[in-house]
Amino acid sequence: MTRYIYLSLFSLVAIFTAGCSGEESACGDGLVECGGAACVDVKSNRYHCGGCGIACAFGQECVEGVCVCPEGVDCEALVPDLFAACFQAGHVGSYYKEDLAWANASVMGIEGPQTMAALDEDHFVVVGTLDQVLRVVNRRNMQVVGQLTLGKGTAPTSPNHVAVEGSRAYVVQSLTNEVTAVDLSDPRKPRVAYSVSTGEGTNPYMLAVDAEGTLWVTLWLAGAVLPIEVGENGGTAGEPVAIETSELEGIPYPAGIAVAHGKVYATLNNLDESFAPAGSGRLWVYDPDAGDQTLVDLGPACTNPSAVAAGEDGRLYVACTGHWGESDGALAIVGSGEEAVEIIEIEASPSRMALDGRFAYLADGASHRLVRVDLEREEARQASVCAPDEEGMEFVADVLVYP
């Protein structure tokens, strides 16, 4: 049987450019010291294969300094395709979406991992809201290949959401009221291209990108949605679209946002002054061409809605967080014509969401659980993906799935 050898472009570059700290002779017997770690044999160590920091992918072995997939092993099937951000623990865990099993690898040392987005088939980005660091992760070995500190670490910016379009990541920074464009053309060296202000005191929350490349940003405190035209070297904020509140029982607090069917959809928390649900959640629908806006009542079983995503079937999927601490959340499904609303009740507090065909993956914003909903059978399965700390605190901040 043919023996397959897999070498990524980054590994090839690293072989010639990444040096090991310390002299080889300091360890003796052909071993080297890599980044202060114990002496290793770069000819056989799968975490330092052919050079310091060159990690082999899942299932691969290091043979004579080259990452090799053993004969008879399907290494591609061992690459994780589901990821969960564990906020308190400060890590991103890797899983298999088929059975929600842990892939036995995590990215550690993140302060408040808040949001994730796929960059390409091999890489995703994760942003910590406490350390303000954007990290580019190779999902094939769960190694960080590049990182960038937002705001230069001089003051809190509170990154809350990231979306990737092409080789650009757009990061919503809630505290500094801005959206920052990050150039990821070289994943090893992410750099800030520019930032666009959303206005003082607006508290931008999440964003979506339409077919023309326009960013649509929910302004949580301002009760509006802001369009931003982006270019290579700069972006321009348009006029905020104020959300009409005459039909609401409480304060809108627009949160999640999606673009589909030529329209912009945003979830409205509809909270009272104590930040408890004032009534049923709403889905705000805006037609940019006509300038018209309407509201879809998501019903009493859907309160405090958060993320919204457009499915391949043309429907809109809304994560209804519910009352905090009561695990009375739900998944609301809205038809493409904004007519009927279907509710799948979930004993959790889903906040963020990822869609993959017939399945929806929901991050429980109040516990250590990840919820997978079979949309055809309308069945929900929960799995503990983040171990609680000593005080029993933990929550899943975000979830990412690969097709």
C-alpha cells in the first residue's frame, strides 16, 4: 500500500526559517532544545518534526523529520470539524461533529475566548475578549500559527464578534465602538488594515457581510443597524438605520445579524430596564433597496434571541437564549417569506450558533454544554464540552463547525 506524506506550505516554509533555540550540542546525541522545552529529536517528535514548532497533523507520525500518515490510517478523518470556545477555562476544544467526541487537543492560554470564524479549509481565527488577541489556528494540528493583539494592548476594547470575508477578518470591538479590519493574507502575520468607528456609545455587537461586501453591524445600545462600506485601505460608515420600537414591549437591543434574500435580519432582545425579557423576541427585517423594515414576532417560547443564521434551505434560524439561569431557551425557525415560526424547545440557554446541513450546533451561554439539534427529527442532544472550574462556573461562548 502506498505511504502518504503530507506537508503543508507552512511546514515547508518553517523547515527553512524556524530555528530551534539553543545549540544542538547543548542537548547531545542529536537532540535539540525547542523553545525551552526538554531536548527533543526533531526526526521523530510529532510536535517538532523537522524543526522546532512544526507539529504534525492528527494521526500523522514524524519519520526522519517528515510528517507521515501511517499505512492504513485515514488521517483526514481524524481532523476535527467542530470547535467550542470555553470562556472560563480559556481554551478552544476540538471535537468531531458526528458523535461530539473530543479530538484530544485544545488551544490553551486564551483569556476569554469569545468568537470564532473559519478562514479557510485548514485555518480558523479565535479572538479573546479579555486578552484582545486574535489567533490564527491550524485545525489540522491545533497549533497557533499567527496572532495579533488588538488595540495594541493599551486599553480594553472588548472584541465580541469576528467574521471572515476572503482574506480579511472583521472584528467588532464593543467597548471602543469600532470595527477593525485585519489582513490575513499571510495567516502567520495578521495585521490591522484599518478601523471604522461606529459612533460614541453605540456598543457594536455583531456583524454580517452582504453579497456586495457591505458590513451590517448591530448597535446594541443605540438600537440601530449600521452599514459600513469597506475597501482595501479604509472603510466608511453609512447612516445608522434606527429600529422602530412602536411594536415592542421593551428596549430593542439588537444582537445577532444575518443577510439573506437581499434583506438584513437582526434579532431584538426586547428587554426591560432590568435586562429581563419584556416580551417575546423579535426578528427585525430590513430591505435596503426599499428602505422598509418589519418585525417578525418569534412567539412567547422565544425570548431574548441572540444569534441568527441563514440556512441552506432558505430559512432563518434564531437562537433564543431565554431567561438567564432558567434554561428555557429554544431554536426558532422562520420561513423564507417571514411567515410561520417553528419552535424547537431546548433545555439550555443557547446564545451563538453554527449550521451544518440538517444540524444546528448551539453554544450554551449559561453552562458547559454544547447542543446539537437534528432539524429533521427536531431532536436535541447535549454534550459537556467545557469542564467547569472549582466554583462550577463555565460557559460555551461560541461554536464553529466545518462542512
